[in-house]
Amino acid sequence: MDSATEKVESGVKLTVEAGDALKAIVRSSEELQTMVQQIASALTQMSATSEQISNEILDIANGSRETTKASQETAQAAEALSRAATRLDETVRFFRLA
């Protein structure tokens, strides 16, 4: 009888240990699920931030192109103004000589 009782007690003990192990597995699973959700959320945020950075880089590139174009137009206007000033100077000299 003692042998049967010992076996039952051992079986109960093993059952309790198995139950505790299963509870630990469930807790670990839940923690892992939480971590996976946090990673997914972080990836979504990173993706949105990357898209925003990409758009801002495009805006900077467009601004740079516009600045280059405006600089070229300013240089052309300065050159035209310089030519006009030279012609005006020549005209004024002509009247001084006359």
C-alpha cells in the first residue's frame, strides 16, 4: 500500500510541476506576444518616419533646384545689368567728347 501511495503522491507532485511549467510557458508566451506587438509598433513608426524623412529630402532637393535656377537667373540679370552699365558709360563718354 505504501508503494501505491508513494506513486500517487509522486504522480500528484509531477502533475503540479507540469502545471507550473505550463503556467510559466503561458506567461512567457504572453510576454513574447507583447514584445512582438511592441516590435511591430516600432517598425510601423520607423516606416512612417522614414517616409517623412524621404519626403523632406525631396523637398530639400526641390528647394536646391529652385535655388540653383534662381542663382542662374540672378547671374544672368547681373550680366545684363553689367552690359547695360557698360553701354551707358560708353554713351556718357560719347556725349562728353562731343
